[in-house]
Amino acid sequence: MDKIFEVAIIGGGASGLFCANSLRFNSDEIIIIDKSSLGKKLLVTGNGRCNLTNKNIDIDKYNTILTKEVIESFDQFKTIQYFKKLGIEIYFDKEGRGYPLSDKAKDVKERLLAGIENVKYLNDEVIKVTKNQVFEIKIMSGEKVFARNVVMACGNNNLEKILEGFKLSFERQKKVLTGFKVNKGYDCHLFGTRVNCVVKANFNGNKFCENGQVQFKKDGISGIVVFNLSAFAQKHNAQNFRVELELLPSITKDELMKILIFRSQNCQNLLVKDVFVGILDPQIAKYILTRTKIENQQRPVINLTLKEIEKLSQSVKSLDFICNETYEDCQVLSGGIDLKSLDNLQTKVEGLYVCGECCNVYGPCGGYNLQWAWSSGHFVAKMINKRLN
Ligand SMILES: Cc1cc2nc3c(=O)[nH]c(=O)nc-3n(C[C@H](O)[C@H](O)[C@H](O)COP(=O)(O)OP(=O)(O)OC[C@H]3O[C@@H](n4cnc5c(N)ncnc54)[C@H](O)[C@@H]3O)c2cc1C
């Protein structure tokens, strides 16, 4: 391919497609190279509904404050207007998370593709980018693509290898927005159980405290609130940390004790093993009784001592685990290029830009990561549009 494109976008995911939509060039001046089909990952976002932004984006919730300029230049409100023009109406749930009115990620993908209908798409894997007079992009098939500007929008897998000739500095890759395997007193029988609770952790005085639903896996915990905990832990470099689940958040420990004392005084036919009936999920109740080492659970509840009631209540209000490893699956791979080393999302190599997950940026669940993809994709397009005017 001897043609020199004005812009080559490597990766046609959220940030790459948004960047392509925001470039003001003739379509035949732009090429998108993607090893997969365009926008494929968008289809699985938000469980197929695509949580594409958040009404209440709080910059402090990203891992770095350096996102501020980029997000503010194209924030959630501009994003909403932009998608409106593309044919996507957005609604917000009570937590402020924005979804397409149709609740279909497929619509987001299709409208983004409609905006770049005539842009050239090359379905191949990029293995190396170098620069002489112009950029030379080597692809798996052996072909080369030439371009004056390159936008890296391929996420954080292999980025370092692709750009190795430029001697840029990269942050170590880590999994973010994922669950944790836990190693203290876990019981695999909890698998499949879900519980609403307050999740708490403390990393050298930086406190995480969020309400949500925890899902128990075979060997650990997951769910949106745990994903958010993983982003917070990552931000504070926490490893092997203690997490505390406060179950039954609508009542205090004293109120729970009163209920159990009432049962021990009035429920003649209730056995200790059933002391939490109607209060907790049976599997969780069983786990708490075992973990608290309550003996002889076949005896009537009227035999429970005050000390045992205290221990049980304490365990319910402060169920703790040690989180060590993250799971393989994650929503975001942190690492990539540090924003500090970039100038308006351009690397020290003139004409080489990065956006989306290629940057070491991540936020909690709730539309933060797609918002970064849109904002940074748009920002890069704006920079390139400016250079060429
Ligand atoms: C299951 C799941 C659900 C998610 N849900 C949400 C959500 O609801 N809301 C939210 O805000 N965030 C969500 N995220 C995170 C969000 O999807 C990402 O932050 C976002 O997609 C990042 O955009 P990107 O353009 O940087 O990368 P991607 O969207 O990953 O796109 C990168 C593209 O580059 C291509 N590529 C990679 N390497 C090469 C190469 N060498 N050569 C050519 N092409 C290459 C890939 O095929 C891909 O198409 C979710 C993530 C996952 C995994």
C-alpha cells in the first residue's frame, strides 16, 4: 500500500471509532486498522446495554487528575449532544449511569460506524510502528501502511512491543475492574450467592466505603462494588489487603442483636442453625455460623448465649476477607503510557498520539472508562485537525 494516509488509527474500538468520527478530513485520508471487527468490544459493555457515560463524572475518581483537561474539553454533556447527533438518545439511571434509550450496545456501535462509512478499514493486526519521513505501520500479513499521523487506540495489549522503537516509557500493566480471590476462611459453598452490603477497605488512611451487591464466586468475590474496590486498590498500590463486608446495612449491630435476643427468648421451635432465617441468605447464614464456631447448631435457639449472639452479630456486621489475587477477566487493563509523558495526548514522537486504554487511565464502573475513550478520542482528533489546518 503506497498511499500515504493523513491519519492511521490503530484499533477501531470505542476511542478509535470516536476519534475517526471527530476527524475533519476526507474519508479517503483516514485508515482504521483493527485485527478484529470494528466496535466488537462495545457490544459486551454494560452487559450488552453499553453504559456509555455518567451524568456525575467526578475527575477525582480517575486514577489521575491529569485526565481533567481532556475530560473537560469534551465532557459527559458534550458527549450526550454528540451522540444525539449520531442518532443515539441517552437516559440516566438513578446512579447517574447513562445508557442508550434502546438499551442496546449494538445501536451505539452501529451509529459510530455509520459516521465513518467511507473510511478505509483494514482488518489485520499491527505488529510494529516506526517513523522515517512518515510513519510506517507493519501489519501481520507483511503489508505496510504509511501515514503522517498515527493514533494508537488499540488498548493496552502489546502496545509496548508495537512502539518499542520509540523508547517511550510505559507503566506496568495491571488488571482493573475485576474481582478478587480471597484467602482467609473462605467457603466455596458460598458460590452463586449475592448479598447487598457496604464494602470497606482502608489503604494507609485512604478509605474505600461503597454500598453495593457482592457476588460470591468459587474462591472469591466479585460484582460492581468489588470492581470499584479494585480500581481504588490499584490507585493506592494495595496488595493482600483486608476487605470488610458490612451485611444488613439497613440495621445496626445493636438492632441485629435485639432481633437475635428476641428470637432466643421467644422462638421455641427455632434451632440455632436457623437463627438467621428470614434475615440472611441460608448459605451465608451457614457460613457465618461456621466461621463464628458456634457449636451444636441442632440445639434450640433459646440456648444461645449472649456471648454467642454478640459474636454472630459482630460477624454479620464485619465479615472480613484478605484479598490477594485478581481474577483473569477484567474490564480495563491499566498501564500503557503515563499522561505525564504526553503533550496534549501526543507522545514525544511528533504525530504519534494515544487515546483510550493506551493511556494509563482508568476510573470506576458506571461509564467512566467509555467516557475516557470518547473524550480522549475526540481530543486527539481535535489536535490532529488543528495541526493540519
Ligand atoms: C466486559 C466489559 C464490559 C465493559 N463495560 C463497560 C461499560 O459499560 N462502561 C464503561 O465505561 N466501560 C466499560 N468497559 C470498559 C471499556 O470497554 C473500555 O474502557 C473501552 O472499550 C476502551 O476503549 P479503547 O478504544 O481504548 O479500547 P478497545 O475498545 O479495547 O478497542 C481496542 C481495539 O484495538 C484492536 N486492537 C488491539 N490490538 C491491535 C493490534 N495490534 N492491531 C490492530 N488492532 C488491534 C482491538 O481489536 C479493539 O477493537 C467494559 C469492558 C469490558 C471488558
